[in-house]
Amino acid sequence: MLSPVYSPYDLTIERAAGIQILTDRGVFLDAFSGLGALPLGHSHPDVVRAMTAKAKRYAHISNYFLDPDAPKLADALLGMTGREGEVIFTNSGAEATEAAIKAVRKLRGGAIASFEGNFHGRTTGALSITWSPAMREPYGPLLPGCVFLPLDGDALLDFARREEVAAVFLECVQGNSGVHPIPAGLASAVSELQRERGVLVVADEIQAGLGRTGRYFSYEHYGLAPDMITMGKGIGGGLPLGAALFLGVSPFGAGDHGSTFAPNPVSLAAGRAVLGHLTPALLEEVARKGEKLRRGLERLSWAKEVRGLGLMVGVGTDRPEEVASRAFERGLLVNRAGGGIRLLPALTVTDLEIEEILSRLEF
């Protein structure tokens, strides 16, 4: 039997395309894109073609060989930052976090600062900088030297005056805690520490990156220039893939890090197909459609607060279970997070589909 770590829907999926999932209980609309792992929706034809073509050639070759898609995808990711750097591919966002933690430890001594509400993954290292006590406490002791601070710039600066800080791990839009963009003052404090003390800034773009907020990366909304970026979820178009980007720092040499499977050739092909669609025009549409979605949500009787950027939206409510249950009854899949509702529709969602999502949430 399977370990009971998940509580799946009582549905059997037959096939899926776009935001539609055909199940044994009818067609459902997916308003959270497989937890954000499907930026172009289900079974996007370009992604499917890329995956199929690569799989017909080979599915795995190991890192004794270079898949040509690896440097091409790395260059495309670096091009989105506008900076030079290096990329390590991983199998997931959590593994990207692990690579970033190792890089910080190698480059600089001091505490690793994370923030209340942050989520960086469930592996041991990533869990050490993930806020949720319920997730962390059963598995201690975790990595030493990791601290959690309030989402407040003054609190960060005060801590840095008392303790040596090696790095700050930052979700500019916190996803797991219910979609909370950080205060501008915190971003300013992070930049000050980076500029004046050389503190390394690690931007977690695992959920908020790749166009989700209407920019390539969520840190762009705050004018930050991170030293490292962690990525996962949507980068593989539904296949396991993550990446750690090192910008202006070069932490690893031969043998310092690695993976049996990463980067997987089929995932790389899917990733190139995804990035090929992340055009400035698409980003503008994400920003516009996100505003449309948020305005519609604000009119719903059960919505107490609507937060987010682009198509990364959180809705505060005092009855999240009821909302999710009633949406399910109407053929709509929404995600509960941070005591509210989280919506991560495909970046390719249409205006008509947004209107349909809103109509199914009106009760």
C-alpha cells in the first residue's frame, strides 16, 4: 500500500488538456495547475511534442554525456535575469534549495536567515529554513545556524547588527502560507545588507517565478538583484526539473555537487518548450488577467481579502474548507493554503475561462 502522506481527490483522471481535466466523474477545471507545475496548462502541444521527440531519442544518458538542451536551457534562464552566471539543474525545487544552502555554506560563514511564512521544501536542509513548526519539529534536530525572522525590514537589520549573517532566503511572494507579497521595507533591508555587508541573497522563485507574477521573476517587483535563484515546479512543464542559478558567484568545482538523474533529457526538452512561450506579450497578459481575476474574486461574498501578483492569487476566508468543497461540487479544483484559498491557473488561461472560474466560485 502507499504511505498515507497524501489525501488525493476521489477522482480517476482519464486525460487533461489546458485547464480541463476529464475524470470518471466528469470534466473539472484545474485552477491551480498541478500545484503550479503546469504554467502552460495540461498537455500543451508544444511541450508534448518536445517530450515525445526527446524520449524517442533517449530518456536518460547520465552526466557522463552532455545533453545539448542543458546549456541552451541554462543560457535561456540566465538571459531572463539579464546577468551572467552558472546553473545547476536538479530534479525539484527542494533540491535546488539544497544546492543553494550548500553554496552558501561554502562561500560564507554566519547564520542563514529565513522568514515567518516561508516555504522552501521538505528535504532536511530545505526544511531547516521552512517556517511551519508542524512541518519541522517532528524531524529535529535540523541544520544548525538557521533562524526565522518576522517579515519586517527593521527586524532583519536589528538581527544583522547582533549576529553575522551569511545569507537571506527570500520568497518575494510567499506561496504556501497563502500568497503574501513581502513588504517593500523588507526588500530594502535585504538590499542594504547585500550592498553594505556582502550578505548573499537567495531568491526562491520555485512557485513565483517563470512569469507567474507577470514578470519573469517575482524579485523584479522589488528591484532586487539576488546572488542565487532557486527554481522548480513549472520549469519542467509538468516533468521533474529544478535549477539553482548562481549570479556573480561560482561556488562549486568538479565533484562538489551532482545528481544521477538531473538534468533529465526529457525534462530539459519540456523546459525549453515552456521558456519558448514566456514572451513579453505573455507576461503582459498574465498581469492583465491576474488583475481581472483578483477584481472578480473581491466581489465574492465569502472573500475577506484578495492578495497576490499576476496569476498567483490568495483569498482570505473564514471558511476555506467549505469554499473548496463547494467549488469541487461545481467541477472546479482550488487549493487550500495558509488558511485560505490559493489560485494558480495556467498562464495561458483565457478570459472566458477566468469568468467561468469566477462563476463557479459565486455562492
